[in-house]
Amino acid sequence: MREILLKEPVELKLPAEQNMMLVLRLTTAGVVARAGLTVDRMDDVKMAVEEACNCLIGGDPAPRRLCLRFAAEENFLKIRICGDGECTGAANADELGVARCILESLVDGVDVCMHGAVIGAVELRIALDQ
């Protein structure tokens, strides 16, 4: 197993705007590197995080800010993405199904936390022993 340098959770809050995705991808890359994952896995995780954020940003109403939490727990890198406040992405069942398929192809586990027809959060799990 690789050495995990991510000892404490990393939290990021940023405006829920498409032009902030570069900041999100750079932060994700840094956290994934600290978690000891390969460059190939890093690309998959960056795409998954961006797709999960797009699930929230694309909703109506959309959140003002995105809140992300990265933590190494139980041999997984766990990433929780949610919107701040009460406004989070409204889920269209077909779009959510497609997004879930994309996410499941990129990471080892996906949970979409729903509050009625609204996406409350997306949680991703990436195995650290690969």
C-alpha cells in the first residue's frame, strides 16, 4: 500500500459557477496526490468530482456555493459534495441516472443523497489500495 499523506480532511467552499471548475480540478488533483493515488486514478477522480458538481450546479434552483470535503477514511478517499443553504440541484430522474452511471464508471462507490426530488449531496469513494 502507498503512503497516505492526507492526514486531515480538506474542505473547500467555492462559488457554484462553471468557471470555478479549474480551481476544483486543481484542488482535487492535489488532494488525490496527497492520498497516494496514481496519475491515472487522479484523472478519473477529477472527472468524477466535476460531474458531481455539475449535478448540483445544473439544478434549478442551483446552490450559490459548493462545499467539498475530502477525507481519507477506512482505506478510501471519501469526497462529499453539496450545495450550501437550502438551494441544491433538482433531480431529473433520467439525467441523474446518466450521471450516476458516469460516476460509477470513474470511482469505486457513489451515493446520491436525496431530499425529496432535490439532490442534497453526492458522495464518492475511491479505494486507496490500488
